[in-house]
Amino acid sequence: AAAAAAAGAPAAEESATTVEQHSSGKGADAGDGAKPSIKRMMPMDEVRQHLDAGGKVTLIAPSAWRPRGQGQLEVKMGDEIRLRRHHHEWLLGCHTSVPLGAEGWCQQDALIIWQVHTALRPDPSWGSEGYLRLEVGETLVLQQRYDGEWNGWGIGKRWGEQEGEGIFHLSHVKANILLSREPEF
């Protein structure tokens, strides 16, 4: 618990490759042996509301995340994770591939896919390197959030078959998860 708190995650007692780049429209069903697939994107604010109401949300991780303390869940890109709770910037879940598997906390940015809703054209006065030009509809994974005078900015890379990485302002993107099963209660 102390290690989890030191890493910024809620304490455990608070209970803590490759992705196919297309959606077949089929969600994985428990026990059918099928590889999980992306059903649709679900906005992160809806995910939080569903979890607050006692529901569960199952997603496919768009990136990997390594735990930094006890009570945290290691995630590999393409893992199917069932979420049961959120706390600030943390999500509590377990791997669906391990029946009755241990729960753990994961930083939400590792489980979020960011979709561009407003294009970003870096201003030439910003310098020619480092900024990512964004087009509406593109999807990104966030690698790091900045704070201090760069609060609201992050560095990320395009997700899927698109290439490119760089700095962008988070006001141009919306947080979603890659839903693999419809939410349940």
C-alpha cells in the first residue's frame, strides 16, 4: 500500500505486441476463445459515469504500462482489461484472460486512445521540430503529460497505421477507450 501511494496510485485496500488496428464489430465473449477485438470507442467521461454507477467496462489497451509499485496492474498493448473503478487519474481493473485474476491500478493515460476533434497546425514561430500536426479524426496515444508552464500539453504518437509523434495541446483531442464488450452492470 505504501509503494502504491508513493507512486501516486490509490492504496490497494481502496480497491488495483500488437493490437489489431481495425474494428471487426465483434466483441470477445467470455470463454469463446476468440481474440478480443475493438467494438467501438467510448468517451472517457461515459466510462467514469458507468463505473460510478457500479458498472464494469471492458477495453483493449492501446499501449503498454509497467507498474511502479504494489497493487498496480501491468498492461501490454492488446490486453483486454475489465475496469471496475476509477480514482482521479487511475483505473482499477483486471485482465479478462485470467479468470478471478488479481485486480490492480493503472494510470488511465495508458488505457486511453485520444481522438482529434480540432485540427492543430503548429505555428511556424514555434520552431520546425517537435510539434505534431493533427487532423480531425486521427487517433493518438499519449506518452507523457507536461506540467508547469507546459500544463495542457503532452507528447504522443499517432496510433494505428499512421506514423508520427510529437508535442500537441490536449484541447485538440478527446479521451476515449477502445471498448471490446458492451458495458455491463
